[in-house]
Amino acid sequence: MTDPLLRLRRLSAALVLPLAATALVACGGSDSAATASDAGGSTTAATAAATPTRSSGGDGSGGTLVIGSTGATLPNPDTLIGGNGWEGTRFVANQIYDQLVRWDLTDDAAVPRIVPSLATSWRTDSAGTTWTLELRRDVRFHDGTPFDADAVVFNFDRYLDDRSEFFSEATIGDVGLYAGLFAGARKVGPYSVEITTRGRDGHFLNDLTYIPIASPAGVRKSGNAGFARAPVGSGPFRFASQSSQQLELVRNAGYWAGAPKLDKLILKPLPDASARIAALRSGEVNWIEYPNPDDVPGLRDAGFQIVSNNYDHVWQITFDQSQRPWDDVRVRQAANYAVDREAIANDLLHGTADPAEQVAPRGTFAYDPAGDRYAYDPEKARALLAEAGYGDGVKVTIAVPTGGSGNLIPIPIAEKIQQDLRAVGIDAELKTADFDTLMKFMAEGRVALGASAQAGSTPLFASDAIFALSVKSDSPWFVGNPTGRSVDALVDRAAATVDDGAREQTYAEAARALTEEARFLTVVNDRNSRALAPTVHGFVQPQSWFLDLTQVWVGQ
Amino acid sequence: MSVRLKLLLALTAALLLAALLAPLLAPHAPDAGATAQRLLPPGSAGHPLGTDGQGRDLLSRLLWGARPSLLAGIVPVAAAALLGTAIGLLAPLSRRWVETAALRSVDVLYAFPGVLLAIAIAAALGAGLWTTVVALSIALTPPVVRVVQTEVLRFRDADFLAVARASGASWWAVALRQALPLVLPALVVYCTTLVGIAIVYAAGLSFLGLGVSPPTAEWGSMLDELRGNAYTDPVLALLPATTILLVSILFNALGDALRDQLDVKERSVR
């Protein structure tokens, strides 16, 4: 996921697009490992029960956690510059830095909510454009300097104000996707700031969860260019060192929310799935992301812990509605009925994913167990195709990535889909290319490789900014050239709704409309599986791509 | 003809025949499978070599896969032989500046490792079997040019060419009747060896997703799909890998045997 993004960024001077692509890539997260979901329309609760989301318990602390991650390179630890998209965010940025607000990642049974972090409370004016936040008074950065309103203003200036001394193109590159609506921050008291937005901003808090706060003294001391080598935040872990092989963080004993239990946290990039398994089995690492699904049963037998949970992920094929036959909703629905998702989730993926019969993924507020729309029904698929005038069969082309974050095992999944589609009369040619290439097309708003549909994965609901970019017809990204505009209106309305309940209802309505008009062939929701050595304790896997490592410890 | 050469020729013929008769020999369709039948071990009922991750019969896929794999091994070598011989033979017999221009151009391509050059060309053209053929044809031409040119340089100033020219033979006649036959043995030997390399390169391109598109059976893409099962089902993962290895060794051995037969090393031209 990393490289494509970096290259994308270089490709285009326009910041938001490449960045967005990065986030997208990163977020799709898929790495997985887990258990079987029950066959007919498993509910969130049922699946969660079937699969452990916690590592073994017990009291203790200390140890070194060594994570084998899926990225090809290490993230840049300067705030959100990343380089690994969301993999960098979750393992590095979110460990070194705090944000003003954050996701509550301590509960594996509930969809995460936004809770106070560096800000203790917030209020907005009736226009929804001015937000006043009260800040914590007991926070110190890793360099000992205190956190206050000046620090918030300094960071927002660094992200948003090109006249500021430490404005960084590179930084705003990644932050810009989320900070797009922010106009600026102003100090209104020593521990009180006012942030203004351009227009009514219903997803202000959601965006804030992606804006890390760095130590102003640290940035001044190292300069923009040097900050990546000496990053200073206020998070649970402090930066220790970075080589080409690994990035090392150590425990922040003075963490305001309680010191983490681990002594050390090490991140190693191991993009090859077999290399990750080998590293875990040999003890070189004690935690790996996304074990190859076929390896999961063997790892479990060997005593490794496989943890997984629902989260915001959908593996999907986006139809290009500007091309036949996908311009006909009946054909798009037929494709959705034609695919045996249970076989993919259980046989190919060994329960590391659940069938996705609606656009809203499990592990999001928008998922409704009763909303599963497309159970496997090849007869119905054939009937719909005949009704649409394709009773004698039709040829289509699907662009498929050869790998990439969040894409699971894309080619085997696509080959299974190809078989199922052929059984109802849709003859699909698969065109493969590396994810890098597909992302380039996507960011240019085009379907890749001259195909008529494109496979990939998205995290639709973790970021409102990404949701809009992923579904609205005026998105600069490729979203399928939809002809209907009803979803656009719903997304715009949701984005401008400050009230959480009302906004979420509107998003859920948009997701239902997307399911009904079969904008995508939704295939599976990944469960974000990871394999942990038996010595790793205290980890609770939340229903999120992100995670909380403060309660984890490594024993003997 | 040595026994070794006869044996190797027989094996090669058998391999080509197997590819040709794949529709008759294969017990199953190469792209038919059920996920409930996936990753069956060799020796399973109805699947002598087991099944792959989609539940497809591996024996059938290896047989069908021989077609694109051998095609991608042989056609580019033939194309490179034609093109490379044309350049390597004609350039040294031409005017100095033509020779320099032609050979230096080839040197530019030669500066890149063959497999990298093939990957770059295939990536530019987009995935597909014909992309592989074109990419390998271009990538394999420079070494052929080198081999042919080296041969030509050995006799370029020999008396018999001067005699032929003096007797009024045209430039083309000298090149094709006098020079070409002298080059052929070395060319045949080298190209036979090259087939083995081309098969490995083609498998490499498929492995990278630049070759055939799924579900087409091809040895390289089969290896790519099964490599994730190196721990869980090592025997299955080894099948396409071993096939590529053995076939590549076969063509290398055949090249060696031909070299001995044609006595290429010892030949001296005067």
C-alpha cells in the first residue's frame, strides 16, 4: 500500500487526490486470520462470538512487542506523512502522537465511538462552523514541554497556513484529506482553542481523529526536514530509533492516560505473507498482520493466537455504469446474486472474512443484519439477466490487483467470482496489474486497463471524507460513473449534519441506496486477522482498523 | 548421434506432444473446480497430482499450462534468433559505420539484465501472453546478436570470403551462402539453451502478474497462486516449480548435447 501512494503523490501536484488514494489504500486493511462465520447471514454478534477478539489475559507488564507488518517500507514518523497510509497511522502515528479526539478502541463488542483525548470537551455554534474545544491541562510532550492551546495552534498552522514558518507540503499532503474543511485554529485561552470550518461541518470530530498533534518545541528544534528523524508527540510510546529494517518505539512512562505496559514496540515491514509466517514461527516477531488464510488453521494448531473482529472493510467490484452491460441495474443485481460468498469466506478465506451482502460493512454503525440483500441465488441471477436482454450471455472485463493492502488474496477471490459469474452467463475476463497501477487509474477517475469493472477494497465509514470520495458521482476518483444522484444528495446532507444520530441515519440510508442500486458487487467483509505468539497478552481487538496497544504486554 | 542426444530429443518430443494433446490427455477441464475440493493432496481420487486453491485438477493444469509456457519459451527464441542473426550477421559484413551503429544500439539493450528488460517491456505493454512473447523476443535478441557477431568476427577476414567476393559473388550471397552456414551450429546450440531461459523468464513474468490472465493455466502463474501454500501444502506448491525447473534443465541439456554433436567449440575456420 505504501509505495503506490508515494508514487501517486509524486505523480500529481494536486495534493488531495494522491493523499486520498493513500488513505484509501492504506485503509482497506486486510490482513487477517480468524474463524468461521456461520453460514446463513451471520450477525455481528454471532461472528464475534465465534472468533476470539482478545489475546490471553492475565496480569503482567513489560516485554517487547515485535510486529511484522504488511507494508513494504516503514512509515515516516513525522505526524501523518506516513508512507504506509493507514498502516503507518495505526502502528506509528497513533502511538507517538495524540489527537484532540480519538476512537474508543478498548471495547471489542461495540462499534468504536469518538471520545475525548487531548480535548476534554467541545461545543459548536448554531451554524456548525465554529468549534470551541477545552484542552487537557496535565499533558506533556515526550520532550517535557507542556501541551496547551499554543501547541494546537502551532500544529494547525503547520498543516494549514502556508505562511507559517513550519508549513510542510509533505505533511499537509496526508493531513489535507481530512483537514480539507478546516479554515484555521485560534487560541481563546491558555487551554482553549477555537477551530473554524468552511461551511457546516458534520464530520468535524471524525476528521480530527486523523490530525496528530506534535510537540512545537520538537519541530522548532529539528526543523521540518529533521523532524522525521526525531519525532516528538505526547502519545503512549516515544520514538527511539529507525533503520531500514525496523522502527523502534519505547514506553512513555509519563503518559497522561496511564503508561503502557510494554517496554518496547518494534515494527518490521514484512510484505511477503510467507516471510511473515516464517518470522512468527521462528520467534523473530511475536505478532503478524494478515497471516495467509490457508495458514491460519496450522498456526492455531501450533499454539498461536488468532485474533480477529469485524471492522469497516468491504472487498468489492465497482461496476463502470457508463459501459454495457453494467448500465442496467438488473445486470448489476444479477452479478450480486450470482456469487457464492459463503464459499469465498469459508473455503478460500477460512472464516477470516464474512460474506458481504450489503454495502455497509459489519463493524460500522450503518450495518443492518436485516439489510443483507444478495443471498446466493444463481436462478434469480439468470432470470434478471434474461429480463435485461442478456439471456444468451454477456462478456465483461474486470481489473484485479495482484495484491495490496486490504485486498486479501485478490486473484483467488476473483477467480472464484469468475467461475460463479460464468455459471449464470456472465463471461468475465480478468485483467491483472499491481495495485500501484490500478490506484493510478482510480485517482484519475478512470476504470483501469480498459476494463468494465474494477476490484478492490474500501473502508467506507471510518472517515467521512473518504466515504464521500468513494461514492459521490462528482468524486475525482473512479467510483463507477453512477447515473443516479440520490446518493450524492444523501451524502451531502449527512456531511452537513452535526447531530451524530441524524448524520449516521442519513449515511445508513445512503448505504442502503447503494446496495439497492447495486453500485458494487460486494463480496466479503474482512475480519482484520492477526496472529500473536502465545507470549503476547492483554490485547483487545476492537471493531476497527486502528488499535490500542497500551494494555498489551509480552511474557515468557 | 549420441544416445544422450537421442534420449533428450525423445523427451523434448514427448513434452511437445503432451502440450499438443493436452485436450485429450487431461482428465479434467483446466479451469473447472469447486472450492470444496481445493488443495487435495496428490493421489486423491480423480486427481493424481491433487488440486490447486480453486479446486482445479493440477495434472490437467500442468498439461494445459505446457501450451502457453512452451509457446512463450519457443516463439520468442525463434523471433530473437531471426532478428539477432540478421543484425549479428549483416552488421559485421557491412560498412564500418553501419556495424558500429547497429551493434552499439544493441549494446544499449544489452546493458539491462534480460529479465529486467522483459519486465519493463511487459509492464509497458500490459499483461497478456502476447505481451510476454513480444517482451521476451526483444529481451533475448541482444545476446543472440552477440553470439552470431562473435562467430562472424572469427572468419570475417578469412581468405574464403575474399575469394568469394573476388569471384563476383554479391554481398547478399556472401552473407547468406558463405557466412550463415558457418554461424548456424553455434546459433542452434545457443538458442536451444535459450529456450530453457525463456521458459523461466516467461514463468517469471506470469508470476509477477504480467503474463497470462487468470484462470488460464500457465506454469508461472500456477506457481504464483500456490506459493502462498508453501507451508500448508508444500508438495502442491512444488509441482509447478519442479516442472519449470525440469523443462529448463531439459532444454539446457539438449543444448549441451547438440554442442557436442555439432562440435561447435572445436570447429576452426580457415
